[in-house]
Amino acid sequence: MKLTEFLVKSPKLNEIPKPGIKSQLKMEPHGREICHTNKNNLRFAATILLFYPIKKVLHFCLIRRRAIEKNVHSDQIAFPGGEIDKSDKSSWDAALREINEEIGVKQDQVIYITKLSKVFIPVSNFIVFPFMARTTKSPAFVINKKEVDYLIEVKLSILLSKNSIGTAKINNRKVPIFDFDGEKVWGATAMVLSEARDLILLLK
């Protein structure tokens, strides 16, 4: 999808019914829980799938989290984001704060597109609220090395291609993945990307 086409059509993404669990299940690792009812000590987080142009080609970014001892999500590929604080007015505000803290994107540069379906992460008891957003130009990223190992930039066309979808053996089990030039994305991040992918393809 070309940049101009995306800019014209992206507001419609907030009007289209979300594919939700139907899309998420395409990338669900076998044996993973989906239902989060009756869970104790739930935690809440917010993330942003951020789109932006590089030389008029649409990209989005992911991060590789730093390897931190006793952190179940360390050394994983994820969206910029994190836990919702009491000081955050909403999950969107939390997502904006986190994207600024982790990769230096200024909040006033981020343009809201839509909210995707929430995802439950059993291993950490998090419910994650993911958003889609964009900037008008490529951000001047400033990586927070305490939390982020490195930034991963991916062309939107690669996500939309069937060639990016496959399987890999991770943690001694075969799981569905998105493969972005050797960066293997799985689990909750892949489930969110699956819904975003299906939603964008509805625009075509």
C-alpha cells in the first residue's frame, strides 16, 4: 500500500469492525490461553503499532527488549509500550508516555488511528491494549538503552505479504511467526500484528 493511499484510507480503520479474536488465533501458539475471565491480580499495559514514512515508503517499528534477569518478557520482540500507571488518564495516554520513554517519539507527533482488540498474556497476567497510530514523517528515535536493545523497522508491504508468515521452533515448541528479515515475531505481538494486517487488508 502506497503512502498516499494509506493517508487517505487510514481514518476508515477506526470505522471498520475489528477482526478481533478470529485474526489473533491465526498466530496463537498452541496451548496458549486466550480467555482472561476470573483471573486474579491482572495487570494492564498499552502499546502502539506506529506507522511512518521512510523515503515515502510506509514502515512500522518494533523493539527488541533488553535481556533482564527475572523478567519474563526480556529479550523479546515487542511493540513500544508498557504497564499503565495510576497517573495515566487512559490506556492511550499510557501508550503515548511509553513510546516516548522507550524510543523517544514525541507525543505531539503521534496521530491516533484506531484501537485494536485487547490481548491477554498468560505468562505475566497482563491485559494489553494495543493502538495503531502514525506520524507524518520518520521520527528521530532516541532509544532508551535501559529497556530497549535495538529498534526494528519493517516495511508495511512485508507485513501484508504472505511470505512473512511461517513457523519456527521456539522454547522447544513449534509456533506461528512473522519473519521480518530473520527477526522472528511470535506470541502476543504476532497476534496483534495479525489483526492489524487483516484490518489493513480490508482497505484494499
